[in-house]
Amino acid sequence: MKKEQVVHCQFSVWYPIFKKHTIKSLILPLPQNVIDYLLDDGTLVVSGSDHNSQPIQTNNSESDAEEDIQWSDDETTAIATAPEFPEFTSTVLEAINALGGCVFPKLNWSAPRDANWIALNSSLECRSLSDVFLLFKSSDFITHDLTQPFLHCSDQDSPDPVISYELVLRKWAELIPGGEFRCFVKENKLIAVSQRDYTQYYQHILKQEQHISQAIQDFFSQHVQYRFLDEDFVFDVYRDSQGRVWLIDLNPFGEVTDSLLFSWDELMSGEVVDHQQQDGPAFRYTTSEVTVQPSPCLSYRIPRDFVDLSAGEDAYKLIDFLKLTKSQQEESEEEEENPPQ
């Protein structure tokens, strides 16, 4: 995989070519101050009309005045100030409204699929810039785009191409995971197709295997083959309930892209063996519930209690946490004053 191939898989490069066959999207240049904010390791602080700075008071169930925990905006309280991006915020809001009020966000290459756990509805659906920031700043995939987009390229000795980072907003669509497939193309030939959500078993794929495979092959030959800038690439598609196939994304043909139910060794060789598929590309999918696996994105998650604490979702958990911390500190002080004999 060469750096040039990675550049060609940027959304703004392939979207104009396949615009008729994919989901309506808008591309916004990402200002440098926004990039700096996304890469800042500090605490996430967002601003906007839906995030007003207001005093917050929570009371525990025992109603003890001494146990009340208060946050206020007085002069003695240290307050983290949210960065302001007025022009960019206005541009993003206008774009979101133009796309129906709900969008799916991504950068040049990646979407924050590893960060949906932090959203209140566990979804990548965004309605404001603050929603986008929450997902982006919690995503390793986004950080990779911003810091190491050419990490796995074979031509490391060549200078890195200059990248103009962009925020991509796609019109929100409820895609059923069982309708998503990843397709591998080598030398402009479709050699393999994998179920995208291979961690789950979808009975309809087993029943409609031939129809699904043929629909994807027809879509490739009619709309994709020989039209992309490279002859080796990976593309994702969605087959809707009417049988129509939509292009969802394009990715480099290399280890930076998840090979799902195939291995990169067999894909690189171009000789993918699939005894069940006599003609056309090898087609692999989860064949029974016995082979269901946990989602690989689970490794990016943290316990729900920590999410509640960090987001202020559960005030009583926060109170209990502070009580526990105070108790541990007191016990530690007692041990220091009275060491064991």
C-alpha cells in the first residue's frame, strides 16, 4: 500500500466520482484551531446554545445539608472555558440543517465508530457541532487520521503528502448492519466480499447469498470498476430492502483496512479460495449463531460507571465516588499516624 493510495481514498477525492451512488454529503474544510482542539488531551469542554453555563446542585437521597455537593460560577470556582469557533459552528449548523437535521460525521478517511459508547444514545447520529466534538475527541480512529494516516504504507522513505483535513457530514440514514458488506478489489477485479458486521449472524444472508453476491457484482461492474483512481482498493456497500446497492465508503487495499472474514495474506495473493462460491468473488459471512463474536470496538469502551461520572449523568454515583475517595484518604491518614507494630 502506497501513500498515494491512501490519498486517493479520502472522501473528498472519491465522492465526486460516485456521488450518484452514495449518500448525500457535505464537505467542510477543518480550521487549524479546530484540529488543535481535537488533538488537545485536555478535558472535553464544549460550548453552544445547547450547553449553557449554569450552576448545578445535586442532593443525595438522605437530604443531609452537610452532604450536598454544589458547583457554582462564583469567583472562587475554577471553570474550564469552552473554546469558541463561531464561524465554523455556524457553517456546521447550516450544513446539518441542509441535510435534514441529523448527520453521520467523519474525517477524510475514518468515522468515530469506536466512540459510539460515549454518546447518550450510543449512536453516531449528530445534531450539533458539540455532538461531533464529543465523538471525535473520544475516537482513536480520528486521532489516527490526524496524526498517522500513512503509518502502514510501504513507501515510508518518501515525503508525506500534504493533507487538507475536512469534516464530512453525511445525511443520517438508519442502515441495518446485516445489509452492509465489504468488497476487496485487486487489479480492478472483485476478488472477495465479506459480511461487514461479522460478529452477528443474519439469517437472511444465508437465504439470499446468491442474490446478494450477484447484486454486488452487478453494482461493481456497472458503477465502480475502472472508475476509481487505483486498481487495488476496498469499498463498502449497503444493500437495502429493495435490493438496491449503495456505495458507503472506499478504503486502501492494505492492512490499515480491516480484512474482516479474510486474511490479508490471501487477499494480497489474489487467490482467495472459497469452495462454496464457484463463480465470482469469494463470499464469506457468519453462518450460524455458534460463530458469533464480540464486536472489536468493545475494546475501546470503558465501564458505564466511568461514563456516567465523566458526563455527569448520575449525580448520586458522583456523590458515592467522592465519599469513597474521602474515606480512603482518611484511612490512609490513620495508617500513617498509627503504623502497625
